[in-house]
Amino acid sequence: MQVEIILKYINLLFEISLVIAIFIFTSHPLFAFLVSFISIVRFYLLYKTGFFDIKKKVQNNDHEIMSLSSDEKKIMLEKVKFLALHNQINPHFLYNTLEGIRSEALLGDGENAAKMSELLASYFRYSISNVDKMVTVEDELESIRKYFRIQKFRFDDRIEMNIEFGEWVEEIKLCKMPKLILQPIVENAILHGLEPQLKKGIITIRFMLYETRLVIVVSDTGIGMSSEKVEYLNERMQDPTANVLNTSIGIINVNRRLKMIFGSDFGLRYFSKEEEGTDVEISIPFVKAGG
């Protein structure tokens, strides 16, 4: 109950801050002050609510998950959902987007500024509401499309995203999945795969439906990773008790959530080659909407 109250306060703070920011972005000093204020208040709320203790405990106790009682697993899952929300509210992403809105306004392009504002508000509205809710694949894809359109304002034609279903398109779109699974993976693909290279980069999200399992593969044509780093990440997917790279925390949390919700047979796995790109395979049960 306490976590739910805290989430409501954080949600309200961000809703109000986003609205205010849209109206004052033309004044740079005020804009900088607002973003700084948001970050400070956000940090204070997380500190006062013991978020950093929660994060440490969750990271250091994954090996005990299977031995937890049903009630203990429910409590742990609540903490992991809190981490999922925290990963969505990225101050750097928020700052870059608001800075982009301000720039468009200063250049006199009110239409682009309005589009960016609408996309940002809609994206955060989806992200911070009912984190524990199961949604359809189509709902999750709609959110990731908005996130990607926001990133396109920054990267323009340097990035592209494709979505492929193959067969069983309608069945896949209606399949149920946890919220906030795709965004951390797509964000990692952009920031650590595509952005460092000079050429255009492409992200492809492919859906494959088997009898009892839905497999989602997020591929990028970025710089890829060494075999050592791929092995490191996949080991942490199986036993994420050791320290992890800062760039991997969001991914590790996604994997942890999937395993806690669906069991140890499901989760993420990395495949990558340097200079060729990276594939992230997401495996979840096939659950029909309404089922």
C-alpha cells in the first residue's frame, strides 16, 4: 500500500511538471531550473521511500527467488514493478525531449513542438499508470511507437524501426504481456548499438508464435558486442546476483520481472557479433486476451 501511495505522488509530480514545462520551455533559465527541480525532487522521493535499499536488495537476492514463499514473491514483485517504473522515468530522456521541444519552439515550428509534447505526455501516461497490468502486444507496440517517434525528433533519419509479425498477426496482437518490457530493450539498442555508429541504424521487432510460447526478437544493425560481453550478460540473466554494468540494469530488471511472473523457463537472451548488430530474444507464454 505504501508503494502505491508513493507511486501516485511520483506520477502526479511528473504529470504536473510536464504540463508546466510545455508552457515555459521558451525561457531557457526557467527551463533549466524546472528540469533540475524535477530531478532533485525525484531523487528525494526515491531516497525517502527507501528505493535505493529496495534496489540493492532486489539485485542481491535473485538467487533466493525460487525459495521464497508465495507472499514473499508478491512483495518482491511489487519492488521489481517499482524498479520498472523508475527505469521508464529517465531524466536524460526527459531532458533531451524537453530541450528538443524548446528548440522547435524557438525556431518557430509550433506544430513540431506540439507533436513532441503530445507524444511525450501520452508515452508517460501509459508508462506510469497500472504498472502491474497485463496489456496486449498491440498496446505495448503503440507505446514503443510513440517512444521511437520521440527519439526520431533527435536522431531524424539516422534510425528506423520495423515491426514484423509473420503468420498469426491478429492472434499475436491480442496476446497478453506485462507492460514496459520493450522500451528498455529498444532504448539500449538506440543508445548503445545505433548511436555510436556513423551509418543509419535499423531496429526490427519480430514476433514468432509457437504452440504455448511467444518469442519476440529485438534486432539492431548497430556496433554489436564482443563474445565476452554477450556471455557476461547472458550469465547475469541466469544469475544476476553479481554487480552489473550500469547500461544493463534496465535489461536485467526486465528479465527478472518475466521470470518472477512466468517462471524460470522464460526471460531474455542476448545474441551479438561485433560490427554486425545485436539480437535480444524475449520468451513469454502465449496468453490470449481474455484468457
